[in-house]
Amino acid sequence: MPILKTECKEKSIRLVGAKLPIWMHEYLTLYALAKTTTKTRVIQYVLENWIRGEKEKEDDQKLIEEVTKRVNDQRKVQKVSSSFEKYKASIKQELLARGIKDSYVNIIVLDMKDGKSKKT
């Protein structure tokens, strides 16, 4: 357990780290000071507007389908040697660790394909 871990007391909030170019950080800091606001509020405002625009083009279901396709394509490309069930479990663990909602993870895992060609 980390000794110096910082925890957010609000359960509905997550800390998202982002690397920014120095010029962007400097302007963001200057803007926040000049406008008597916080960098967090500025970034939230920008992201809320961006998300609103993106959701009009691609809803959550479309993004879930894209992630599922990536997972299926990656299994074909990597020719993963582990069993399909182990692969599904590792994908599920990775998605959960990245903060994807349980319900979305379950849909993705259920829609995963084994990748074995079945001859009829």
C-alpha cells in the first residue's frame, strides 16, 4: 500500500493525469490565476464540451463495439497462446484496471470471439 498516496474523498471523482507541453501548462496556470478559477475547472469545462460533441457523433455503444473489435483483432495479430478463457480474463482485468465500467467490460468480454476458424 503506498504511503504517500493521495485519495480523493469524493467517490464520484477520478484524478486523470495528462502530460502537457510547457507552454500549455504556463498559459493554463496564467489563465486560471487571471480569471480567479482553477486549472481543474478550466479543464473540466473544455472536456465537458468536447465529450458533448463527441457523443453526438459516437455514443457509448459505438465505442464499446470499437473496443471489442480491437480486442478481437489484437488476438488474431498476436496469436495469443493462452486459452481463450485466460485471454478473456486478462482483457477483463485490464479494462477494469483502466477504469471502464463493469457493465461495459461485461459486454466487451461477452462479445469477444475465440478467433478460431470453424470449417463447415
